[in-house]
Amino acid sequence: MTTSTPMDDRHARAALSRVVEPGDEHAGRWLHRYGATGFLTRLLHTTHDGGGGEDGRHGRGGDAVAATDGDPFPGTGPKRLASWRLRATTADPTRDLATIHALGGRFLVPGDTEWPRQLDDLGVARPIGLWVRGPADLRTWALRSVALVGARACTPYGAHTATDLATGLARHGWVVVSGAAYGIDGAAHRGALAAGGATIAVLACGVDTPYPRGHDQLIRRVAEQGLVVGELPPESHPTPSRFILRNRVIAALTRGTVVIEAQHRSGSLSTARAAARLGRHTMGVPGPVTSALSAGVHELLRGDATLVTDAEEIIELIGDMGQLAPTRRGPVVPRDLLAPAAAHVLEAVPARGPTPTTAIARRAGATPDDTLAKLYELHSLGFVERHGEGWQLTNPATPTPNARRGGT
């Protein structure tokens, strides 16, 4: 690329998104120091030879910037710089911006009103810019978003749970963020879409390059109904390292991360760890203790992650004050409605055979008169019946040999 004409910050960042890898902290430091246009100009007009070289200390023509700075990138290795410079010479930001605009998308940079400011928490690892497709406002959606991530080779339990959580979150007005991969990611996106809700897919490739290929239609639906976001310019392909680096964006973009099924070495755990480093909420959905796919989640839960089982519990953690999940309890049985004194006498009635009032009173620790009054009350409610001078439970259940005693 040439720099014969002045380049604005957006074009420079578009070029740099093709020059440096996502999350490159070396590049982030120079970007912070020089700005996008200054960083790119220095890349194109200097060489790295430890002392400025012929294009540094003794700059030629357009090398005036380098001539005053000496080596503009101290501490950055020559191989890294050589790779940046090679890519910089072939970058065509005008073409990339035209491509995204033709898709109905846009390229966001820090300072735009739509830029999610929580990404600034990444410091020098902050994205250079974001390529976005979809009709919604990314900043607005990100303010009320939660990440659902997990195993690609998930179990039916994991897929069902992810779908159910996403549907519940969407119905409560929360945006579901994931990575559009097979397994948990895909189930999360589909759950949100099925509820008519909002979802964001953060890709490890260009937003015009659906990956995985089997999710082509799903990603198209997300782009139509939600947002598809990526750090890489159009036509960029994913690599294993880009998937891991993409996860930091998911973690920073959202208010919390929920992991649903993950092995010990799962990439999903890197999202949770990034969320924890950024001060975001980390959550996990438990699975069978015999399942290797839940081992990583259980390890998270043994640490600082919070156990969640439904959308209400997630919202209680990441939502506004007072948005509490409903109290969990078993079904209410008739005994639960008794007054404490009556319930205490009922517990003193033996399970077998009619028992005199005085014996029941001793077991209940009450007077015979109070006990008799409560027994008549219990009789009217159908809990006990009278046989001669004794009382017994109405139709007492005969315990089986394996019945557990003393529990609730």
C-alpha cells in the first residue's frame, strides 16, 4: 500500500487489522504510543536494524519521521516487524472498507458512538477495530449481554441446556453472545433466535467468511436478526490461535460468561478465565460427575465461578439490583400448612396402633389438655382418627423394608 495521500484513523486501523494479529500486545503498545496513522507510517518507512539503518537515522524522502525517532519500535523483534511490514505493503484498506459496506456492514473504531467501551478494559490487547454485520447497535446490545460458551462435541444434555438458557435470557431481554461454533455455541444462538431474541456471533475470521461451513445459514440468520462481529478484515480465515484470541473479545464484550460443558483443556475455559481477569462474572452449569465434558466446568466451580441452572439465576448475578431468582423449594404438602404447635403434636403420634393421649403428650412435651385440643384439630383436618381411648394416623403408610427413616 502507498501513503502518498493523507490517511485517516479509520483507514489506518482497517489496514492494521490486516497487518497485525488480534490481541498482539506489541502492536497494541505502539498503537497507543503513535496512534494508528503514526504506527502505520513508521512501519512503511523504517527498517529494523538495531540503530535505525539507512531508512532510520539517515531517512530518505518520506522517512523524515523515522529520522527523528531512530528505532521507532525498540524491544519488538525483527521477525515480527518484518511480518508486519510485508503485510502492510499489500494491505488495501479502501478495498476492505468497500467490501464491508457492500455487505451492508461497517468498520467500527474506538471513538465511534457504537464502539463498546468495555473493550477498553483489554488495554493494549484491545481490538484495533471491529468489522460488523447486522442492523443493531453493538454498543447498546453489549451493555445487556451474556456469553454462553462450551464444548463443540457437546452431549444432548449440553445442547438442550444451552438452548434453554439462551431462550430464557432472550425472553428476559438479554443479548446472547457466542462464537458460532458447533455444539454449545450453535445451540445458544438458535435458542435466542427461536425466542425472537437478540444474539451476537463473534467470529475468528472475516465476517464475510462463514465458519464453520456447516453454520453458513445460521450465521446468515444471525446477521439478519442480530450481529456478526470480528476483528479480522473480509476474506480472512480462522486459525487455532485466532479462536483463543477471539475469546477475550467475547469475555470483554459481555457482563458475564456461562460455561456449559467443557473438558479440562477446552478453549471455552479461556473465555471464563479472561472474564475473571476483567472482573466479569464467571458461571458454570454442572453436569454428571462421570462426564469428561463437564470436568472443566466443575473445576471452574471449585474456584470462583458461580453455579447456575437457569436464566433467572444468571440474571440474578449479572442483572440489576433486586432481580432475584425465585426461591427454590419442593412441593408444598398439607403438613406444611399446619401451625407449629399442631405440627409438633402430629409428629408425636406413632406410626403404628392407637396411642393414648397421655403418651402422645409425653412424646410432644406438652400438657394432656393442650395435646387433646390439638388432636381434635388434627382430626378435623383429616390427619388423625380416634379409636377408643387412643389416636392414630389416618391411613398410615406401611414403610417398605428399604424405606429411609428420619428424612424429609
